[in-house]
Amino acid sequence: MAKKISAMDIYKLLPKINCKKCGESSCMAFATKLQERKASLDQCPVLKSPKFEKNRKKLEELLSPPVKEVWFGYKDRKAILGGEEVMYRYELTFFNPTAIGVDISDKLSEEEIRRRAKFIEDFFFERTGEKLKLDFIALRNASDDPERFVRALEIIQESTKVPVALCSLNVESIERALDVVKSKPLIYAVTEQNFPEMMKMLISKKKDKKDFAVVLSSSNIKTLKGMVKASLSHGIEDLVLDPHTTPENIMDTLDRFVMIRRSAIERGDKLLGYPILGLPINTYFYVLSGNNPIGQFVKELDKAAAIMEASAACAMLNRYADGIIIHGTEIWELMPILTLRQAIYTDPRKPQAVEPGLYPIGNPDENSPVIMTTNFSLTFYTVTGDFEKDGVTCWLLVMDTEGKAVDVAVAGGQYCGENAKKLIEETKIGEKVNHRIIILPGLAAPVRGDIEEKTGWTCVVGTRDSSQVGEFLRKNWNRILEEWRAKQGSGN
Ligand code: SF4
């Protein structure tokens, strides 16, 4: 099993003079940052002196992840693949979210190519405060015509600045595209069949100082290793592995993905320590062809193809695909893929939290309701999204629950009277409203008494689901407010 690197292993090779030039208080603190990949060796100027050259080399070796990080695209807009260190997210974290590419066929008209490229560049949707986007264009040489391929590339480059994967098995097409490409491309693919010619051409381009990353493609892992070895011997080092996506049996594909990743991370097999590329697009066209079991039952083959493609993409995201290429661009297909990617690549060491405090929703005034939620970002964005949709106007108090959702924070003791009191004092909400009523989420009912006791405010338990808050307020808020005022007037 590959050995995990500790901060102490790194520290031993640092200068150990605590000069603080790296911005850290000590060499040990810098070692911890390096281990967490929150700093780079360049930040230590002392390591650049000839005296530390050997140590620097050892550190570079020590810090290189078992799965090489490979990038392509522009310096300021890269698609990054790989760079992973662990099999399971909870062991550390996953670093580089799977890059998602959408294909463009060079058989499309110029107008269609431009439109699709622009769509890929501009597409995003927002979830928990993060913009989820597509990462690259996979230009397919479906025509097998080098002329058309190059023209399609030119159109893409004229209208967008998105990283491009040049997808063709035709050596001439790739060679000519390499002459006009303006960014570092990913070349798909070197196969067992075109290996000698494609490699010869790539080696000569390398000599001309062309920079590119290359996908090696074979369903046989031994063969893949041989191809890696040969590529490295020619100085072609930015490699990506395509162990074939077989839509007829996606389990076989996933087995190969797992085998490669396990060999790289757990057995330290350097020849397999490269990012993996998955092709859900194969599933799309397999289903679309109708020449498969699904075609017998589903009439709308394009919809079935997109659904099956999304399923294959999600399975690959769960099984170490560092990059995928898809075809479908329907929002209902992209949303689950991008959402799952976000969930997998969220750093488990960092709570997903927003700033606690007071958030006015709409244009609240002194009579508006005060609602108290948690600072778990998924809760926060769901609540504010629901309120916005339903036209809710209120003062939203966001409690620091260390990024935990309401039920978890109630059970863990973070959603409690003490924290509510602190929040009320810090936000001075009492100066903004002429009542002392807080509406709690339904799941916070067990701590109602504690919050009332510690804050002196009246707590009303609202709905469990924030989508029902608008309706709840329309029906009840005026009554709640009047009853509270009547109670104050009567002195009870
Ligand atoms: S700059 Fe280098 S030598 Fe100085 S404290 Fe940082 S790690 Fe240590």
C-alpha cells in the first residue's frame, strides 16, 4: 500500500530555520500547509538555494500525488484532471472536480457549432452559492475530414475561450488542428491501432515546442501501461487514460476505473497514476441507435439516451472519472450530473457554511416576522430561494451552527438558547422590529423552551419545510402579532 505522507515527513526536508519568508510562522506550519496542498514549494525562497537542491527534488517527489494532475486549456481557464491522493473522500478530500466536457461534431453547420460552443461557455446554474459550470468542449472529427475539423476548431476559438479536447483517431486531422489551436489541447486519442503514426507525429510536435495532453485508449490495462511507458520514454508526460466506456456493460467500465485507481493509490503503480477519462457519450449514442434493449420499450429515444447518459455519467463520477464527455445539453440532464459532482468534491473537512448574521429578505420593516435558521449553506440557500419565490418578506436570523442543518444542530446542541441570545445581541434585531417574536423551523421544536428562556423572546414553531413558510405567514402572521401585542397589553 502506498504510504501516506505526514507533515513530519515534509518538515524533515525543509530548511528548519523558521525564517517566516513563506508567510507561515514556522517550517512546521509550512509543512502542514504543504501536506494539505494549501501551499506550494515555491513559497519557500530558501529551498531555491543550491544548498537545498537535493531536498527540493525529494520534496517534489514526495509531494507529487499518486494520480498526476494534468491540465489543458488556457492559462486563465483550465480544465484540470486528476491530482488525487486518496480512494475515499473521508481519508483526506478529493481535490479536482471531474472536468465535464460536451461534444461538438464537426459535421454541424458553422452556425450550429458557434451556438453550441457559446452554450457550453455560458451554461451555469447556481446551487448553495456556487456557480456550477461545464469545463470543456470535445470537438469530434465525426466527418473524418481534416479540413472540416480545423474549420470547426477555428469557429470555436473565434466565439469562445473554453478548453478544447481534439477528438479524432485520424493523425492528419490532429496534426493540422495542432497547427491552429490557440490553447493547450487534450488530444483524444492514441489507440493501439494508430499508436506508431500518432506518436511519431506527436513527438515531432513536441520537438516544435507544442504543448498538449494526450489520452491513451485501450480496454486492456496491461496494454495501457505499455502505452504509458512508451509515451514517457518519448517525453510525452501529460497523459490521461481511457480504459474504454462500454455502454452494453457499464459495470465492466467501472471495474476498470476502480482497478486503475486502486493500483495507482494503494499499490503505488506509477504507470497507472494518471487521470481517467469516461465517455458517457458512448451510452448516449448506443441508446439513440435503438439497437439495444431500451429501444424496444421507449419511443422517445433521444430522451432515453439522455437519461441513460446521465446515469452512466453519475456512475463514473462515483468511480474515479477525472474527466467525462457527454452529448446531452438538456437542463434536466445536466443538473443531476453537476449537482452530484458538487456533492462528491465538497471538502468534507470544511463545513459548508455561510456567514451567520441578519439577512433582510424583501424590504422588511418593524412589523415583519423574524425567522431563525442555521448557517448550513444548503439550508440557507434553500430557505432564501423558497422565500424569494414565494415573495416572503422577513428578517432572517442565521445562527452559527458550525455549518450544520437544523435537525443535526438541534441534536448536536448548536441550535440552542445560548447561541440564539448571542445572535440577537450581535445583530441588534431588537432595534429593527417592534415585537419580540421568533419563528423557528418545525425541526427546532424541541429547543423552543430553551430559546425562550435564554432570549426572553416568544418562539413560534413554524413549518418543517421552508417552501411552506409563505403560506404559513399569510395565514398566521397578523394573528400571531396581534395575540402577542394583546398579551403584552394585558401584562401577562
Ligand atoms: S520560508 Fe522556508 S525556511 Fe523559512 S519558515 Fe518558511 S519553510 Fe521554513
